[in-house]
Amino acid sequence: MLPNSNTRFPPMLWAGFIFGLLGSFHCVGMCGAIALALPGKPDAADAHWRYVGGRLLYNLGRITTYTLLGGVVGAVGQSLRLAGWQQGLSIASGLLILLLVAVPERHTGRLTAALYLDRPLAWLKQTLAHFFHRKELSALYVTGMLNGLLPCGLVYLALAGTLSAPGVGGAAAYMLLFGLGTLPLMLGLSLTGRLVSLRWRTRMRQAVPYVATVLAVLFILRGLGLGVPYLSPQLVHTAPTANAAQPSTIHYCH
């Protein structure tokens, strides 16, 4: 569940926003062509609001998909935490991010084939093309949602981090903030046609693996429970009450 009013908003969730903000330069390189080719032109005063609204809906569609994927992965993480694997899960999340950083993105296609996702991916691309050429505003929202399902190493890195997020709602919030982090640059690109020079886009894309590595190290340190406030807080076991037939849980003590 989402953090209640009596708990601090976990700092790790804001890491999703920062990762999305810096990683949005990667999005420009991978999905920029789709954002630039969205239908509609601001060639008339009465069409301007549709032009802006359509591109905003496209980006909100992407963010919706990221949030839903975060909830699904968060449900897996929640079940593992209930099994008492919370500490190991945080470490595993960091190691998984490091693995994804080490594997070149050009191998994504091989992974897709190994998981027998060729046909679903072909259907996804066909459906995406269908909605892409429609002019309705709702079609642009669906286009964004489908775009969010396309294979993307940056999204995989973000989803790896949700495994150790606080609950299903926390995982969804992590991916929501990640998506919002990508919004300024992607929306600006789709509205203006160009926002950042190719030189700077290249530099920021090259910085993404380093940012992901720092995030992975933070997850690993958090899982180790070294007793360092916020960075690697000590783990505290909470035993079940006499009236509740629930397994013991572990939470971080700041």
C-alpha cells in the first residue's frame, strides 16, 4: 500500500523521478522519432489546443503503462517480502540493475526471441501503428500506452528497482515518478521538434548507465542493513501479535 500519513515518503521513490529525468535523454534517442511524428499540426488557432492536448495525452499514456507495470512487478516483490525475503530482495534488485547495465541493449531482441515474445511484440507494433495513424485524441493516449510496452532497457532498469519498493502502491508510485521524470523533455520534444542539441543528448544517454549503477549500489547497501541512516538503515524484525495469524515482517529503522 502507499505510505500512510504516519510514515515518511520513502526517499527511494524519489530516486525513480531523478532516474526518469536523467534517463529521458535515452528516451529521446529511442522513442523520439515516434514523438516527433505524432499526427497533427498547430497550423490554426482552434487546432492549437488539440495539438498540445494530444501530445500531452500521448505522454500520459506512456506514464500510465509504466505505473501499471510497476504495480504488477511490485505485486511480485510484495509476495517475496511476505515470504521474508525483503533484505535479499533489495540486494537482488541492485544486482539485477547492474546486470542490465552490463548487457548491451542491442541484445534485447535476442532476449525477446528467447522468451518467445516475437508474436506478441509483432501484434503490439501492428496495433501501435493502427492507433498512431488515427486522429482522435483518445487514439494518441492509447498510442502512448502501447509505446510504453515496447522493449526498452531504461524501463527494465526502472522496473528492477520496483522489486524492493514499499508495497504494490509504492512500486506503482516509483514508476509513476519515473514516468513524470521523463515528461518534461519528451513533451517538450514533441511540441517543439527539438529541445536539446544532439551533442547533449548523446552525453546524457552515455550518463544513464552510471546513474543506474549508483542506484543499484544504493539498493544493495539498503539491503545489507549496515545501520547507516537512510543510506543503509538497520533492519528491524516485527513479530506477529497474538491475535493475528500473520508472518513476521521486516521494516527499516531510520
